[in-house]
Amino acid sequence: MWAREFFGTDIYHLVAAFIVYSIMGWVVESIYMSFCNRRPTNRGFGRGPFCPIYGFGGVVGYLILHPLSSNLVALYFAGAVLATAFEFLVGKLMLKLFGEVWWDYNEKPCNYKGIICLESTIAWGFYAIIIITFLHSRILDFVDRYNRQWGIRACKLILLLVTIDYLFKLMNIFHISLREKKDKLVEAYHSFRARWY
């Protein structure tokens, strides 16, 4: 599975890049928001240092935009538009699922419903240029410094930890108690056992 190619890159490198972008995005955004809020601010969904929106954005953005690497103007505008559309879709999905968006651009000029704004759109274009012309190749070089088998194990471990972190967060958001689930499972087990024994 890890060697299978997708858009000319194997799954291992795509997953590793997704993880690196997710962690880097969390670091940059948390530092920026900590500076703005004048106190430490975790910008991730869970407790850990992980923002998958940056992971998906970085990897998918690279796969779509790297053919434009020789035309920086086209790359800038395509990156700005695609990232803004992605941010808007994620914001709308969050509104539908959670009833809120975890960022707010209402104070920014030229915003639309607080979900997207001109300032971010301008920044996304520059991020696209940085990712395509510089950052992505450095990330792949970093990944290739380490033994592939150890890298695969690290990817699996990180994704497992993030999944557990996010499951606990979702249970908290939707008020799902582990104790209630355990009690229901025990009750179902006793009911099943009573019928068959």
C-alpha cells in the first residue's frame, strides 16, 4: 500500500508530507494566535500539535498546483483561489457539523460571513508559491533522511495518536460518555448471554 503511486508520488511520501504540513501549520498558527491573543493558544482541534486542514491543503495544493511551478503569477492566483475555496468549504462543513467555525474573520476587511477574507486570500497565494517552489521538496528530503520502515511506523503511530485525540474531542463535543458506552456494552453483553446460555 505505501508504495502505491498517486499523481506520481507514493502513498508513504504523501502521508508523511500530510503529517509534516499538519504539524507545521499548527506551529505557525498557534504562534501567530498566541502573539495576537497575548497568551498561549492551541489552534488545533484536539490537544496535540496537529491541524489537518494544513496537511490536506499542503498535499492537495501541491498535487494540483505543481504543474504551474514555472509560472509564478498563475501559481499565485490559482493558489489563492483554490485555498480560499477550500477554506470556505471547510468552514461551511464545520458550521453544519458543529454549529460554529473555529476561526473568525468578521473583524477583517473584505470578509464573507467571517469564513473567508481578502487578507487570507492574498496570503494563500504566497503560501502556494512557497510550498511549490521551496517547501515541498525540503519536506520530501527530510522524510528521505530516515529509514522507510521506521518512517512508516512513525506515520502509523502519529495517525493513531491523532485519531484517538480527535475521537475523545468529538465525544466531548457531542457529550458522549465512555462510562455510558461501557454500561450499554455490558448491558448488551448480559442480555445476549441470557438469551444463549
